[in-house]
Amino acid sequence: MTQPRLLAVGGAHVDRRGRVTGAHVAEASNPGIMREEIGGGAFNAARAAVQRGAAVSLLSLRGGDAAGETVAEAIEAAGIEDLSATFLDRTTPSYTAILTESGDLVTGLADMALYEHGFLKQVRRSKVRDAGAGAEALLCDANMPAEAIERLVALAAGKPIHAIAVSPAKVVRLVPVIPSLSCLFMNRREACCLVGVAEETPPLAVAKALAEMGLQAGVITAGGGPALCFRHGDFLEIAPPPVDRIADVTGAGDALAGATVAALMRGLAFAEAVREGMAAAKLAVESEDAAPRMDDEVFRSALARVPRPKPV
């Protein structure tokens, strides 16, 4: 059986996570442990998509340093075709997250100047155009500047193009292409920022506002609360499955996006595809790694614990 092909464009960089030992004390030195691996929204989603049956090509940017070599090795190890560009005189982007002992995010620092500098030119490369022409769907994250995102949407030429919000600060880059997106994956803060409303606004009202902006489909996550999913006027809630333990929340939203997109490409209905994404997010939350291994037996077990969608 031929694997559906996905082109992913966006972040693939050094991902550092520091976990505080004991109670977090603001504006003070906190003891803890720092871990480092290769992550990034597009890359994490691509790894989940590969494990759920998609063949993936990835375009990202990296520097000509040791970190860049490590990123390249991680992409190859994940079984992803690497279309990324290396800038020899630049530093590889990085993201540093500080987490509480229970795994909740305290703050994150994104050092990603290279993404602002180089994505537009790289999206125009003939190799990327060829990959887009050969892909059945595209996935990007908002690490790219708005002009590069618009160029990628044009490259999609009507094929499904999905997006990951990344952060409240960056999600606004997607505003010009909202009507062209097949699905946007975001958390509640990112959704409220995109609509321009207070975070206390009910999720259904936020989802309806996004639909009025022209967004065809979206998934709004709420941590341990139900995700609100909508598509073509239908609004559903899907509660997250029980989590055995929270090891690290980093990458859960990316895993949800990658697994959902892979399921859509295999022909699953939207709600069932999101359920697969919720199962992948559960495995990510329970893992120390941003992109956990998801063999069939483990995935089926996680999926069986995802509740059925409920209309809202």
C-alpha cells in the first residue's frame, strides 16, 4: 500500500527543557534538571505523522554548527526526507522551556532569528516546489514569517494545508491565510489571541469566531480539559484520555497535529482523525521525549481510552 505523502515546513531545532525540582519560586534560582533533544513544531508533528503511516519531507533551517549537525542526524533517524537549508554563518535555532516539577510550562524562550531570515527564500526553491507538487497535503507551523506562510499556501495550489499555531505571539502570522487553511491546531490562549478576545471567552464562542473568519476546521486544546473541534459548521468536544502520569507536556500539541493529519490523509473522518491525534498527545504527555515511539499496540491502547466526540 502506497503511503500518503506530506510536506512539512517549519521548526526543527534544539529543544531544551529544564524541570524544576520541588516547588517553583518565581524570580529566584530554582534547582532542577536540564535535558536537550531535537524538537520543533513541524519536526515533532512530522515524526508523529511518519509513525502513523505517512511519508514525510521536511523543510527547515539550521546553522553550520554542531547543533545543526545533530538536527540533520535526528531528521534522518526519524525516516524523514530532509529538504532543509544550512546557513554556515548562522546559529541553529533553539527553544528553551522551563517546567514545573509536574511538567507544566513556566516560561519558554525561542531563539529563532534564522527562521525570520531564511524561510521565504527557501520556500521558493525548485526542490521544495517539486516536493509540494508531489505531496498530497502540506503542514506548516507559525515559526515562519507571514510572507513565507503565504508563499507556502500558494505553493499548495488548493491541496489541504494544515497549520500549527506554535505560540500566542506567532499565531497572528496566520491571519492572512486563515480561509486557505484546511485545519489549524492551537491551544486556547493561541485561539483567543487569533480572534482578539479575552482568555476567559467560552471556547465555543472562540471557535465560532474563527469559523466566521473563514477557518474551515480547527482543534482548540485546553490542557487537561476537552478539546473543541470544529469543521464546516459542526462543533464537537473530545475529552482527553486519562493520563497515567504527566512526564512532559512539551510536544503534545505537535503530536496531536501530526497524528491527526496522517489520519486525515488515510481517509478517516475529521472527528475520528482528531481522536487519533488525542491518543498521540496522551503518549507524548506520558513520555520524557517530545516525539514518543508509537507502535501499533501502544497506540491502539491509547486510542481505546479516548472518549467519543460530543456535539456542543
